[in-house]
Amino acid sequence: MRKFTLALRLCTAHRSTLCVRSITSTQSTPLSTRNDIEYCRRLVHKHDYETYLTSLFSPLHAREALWGLRALNIELLTIPMHTRTPTAASVRFAFWHNTIMGLYTHKTQNLPPVARVIYDAIQRSKISRTWLRRLIKEQDSSIGSLDDLQRHGERTIACLVHAHLESLGVRNMHADNAARAIGISSTIARMLRTMPEQLARGRCDLPRDLIAKHSIDVQELYKSPKNTPELQNAVYEVATTAYTKLCGVAELYIPNSPRQALPALLPAVPTKLWLERLEHANFDIFDPRLRQTHAIHVLWQLWKARRKGTWLDVSNQSV
């Protein structure tokens, strides 16, 4: 049985309390309706359940902003599934790019629900267009190496964490560094979690440099998706990268970040829990236990992390 060979040290952090109270918006006439917000909430609840659980630990105004941002990400991720050709997908990506960028010049006519919720978040919290532009632009990029995968995480999930921080009123160097590392780790974990399904569809998102390094026969995996020693070695390598970054965040950046930043950084908790489950499964991505949802356990660990101000010691240590 392999282990993450990491020297984990507990970091001192300020204790903070759960905050889910409503905060009055400074925007006098919101564009979005309760139905728009509910649409985004349901989309996140259905397609990104662990993020939905973390959102419950944010103040109401930031929670609604997060639902809008994550709903946008879901819309972008599902474009390839709902389009038959690359050209059609490019048209859909262009639609979202033009729609979201138009929000910054108050182009608010005939907007979809997701865009209306994001518009209110932009008006309320001055969310930078940089994060949303990168998020949309990066969806159509190719990933050839582990470095590419990490950059992809910085330009997708990390951008969502940056925007969530801004919705909380946080603009801080240490919190931004944490956001980048969490984005990378979450992207790697998502790639590993969805790999069995992608292989069954004849697609492999594992970086090509790892495929070559570990001599993985991708065509054989397409024919018979199952664990192999070569795949196991590659999964171990990439998972260790993700896990190391999460522990580094807790040691280096969380103690120096503002207390109010923590709700935006909580996605690290379910990611860390899943990576530890992968470790217990001996890095077999086809282990059926990895498909299970442990909502109560995740909520409990989120609550403890929110209360203690760190997630480094909220779950059973793997070393």
C-alpha cells in the first residue's frame, strides 16, 4: 500500500466561526430574480455537489455569487457534451465570452439566468473581468503535460476561487497564492475522478507526458477500462502533486490570509478528503468506493476546518 510521503505539520491559525447570515446588498435594484438564483443553486447542487456543500459556509451574498460563478463553469464544461462539432462548441464559447464580458459595460438585455446572477455579483463586489475571461478562454485549451494541467487549474478553478475571494471583499496576496494552489489540486482531482467515465467514452485526459513516462497503453484502456500497474504509477504521481500543494497551502498561506478568506478556500477540504480516499484505494481510480458520496462526513470536516481555520488536521492523517 502506497502512502503520500509528506511531512505534515500543523499550522497555527485563528479560529473562526460559521457565517451563513444574510448581508444586505449595496445594490439597490438587483438584476437577477430569486428564480435566477435558484436556477444556479440547483445547477451547482446537481453537477458540483461538493462545491455546493462548501458554499453553505459563505455569507449569503457571497454564496449567491459563488452559485452564479460555478453555474457558469458548469455551462462551459458541458458545451462539448451538447455540441456535435468543434465549430458549434466554439460558437457556444464565443456566446458566453461576449455575454460575460458585456456585463462589464452594462449590456444586460436578454441575459440568461447565470449571467444575471453574475452581473449582480460584479456590481456588488467589483469582481475582476480577468478571472472570468481566463475561465472562458481556457476551456478550449489542450493539455499535453503535467505542467499544462497545473496551468489549466490556475486558469480555470483558481479563477473561480479568486472571484469568490473578491465577493467576500478579500484582496490579499497570501489568499491569492492559496487560490492558485487549490485550483491546481482541484483540477487534478477532478481529472482523476472523471477518468473512468472518460475512458469508457474513448477519451483519456491524463497528460501525455505521463502516458509516455509510464508506458500506458491508452488503446487497451479504451477497450478494457481497468486498473493496471502503469496507470497506477501515473495516478500516484499526479495525485501526490495535488496533495502536496494542499498541505503547502495550509502551512504557508492560510495562517497569513485574512480570516474572512477561508470560505473561498474551503474547496480544498473535499479535494483533500477524496485524495486520501484514493490513497486508501491504493491509487486505483476504478475502486467503486471512490464513486460514493459522503455528504455528512464532508460537511462535518468542512465545519471543523471552518472552526479551526485550517484543514491540515481535520481528517485522519495518511502518514
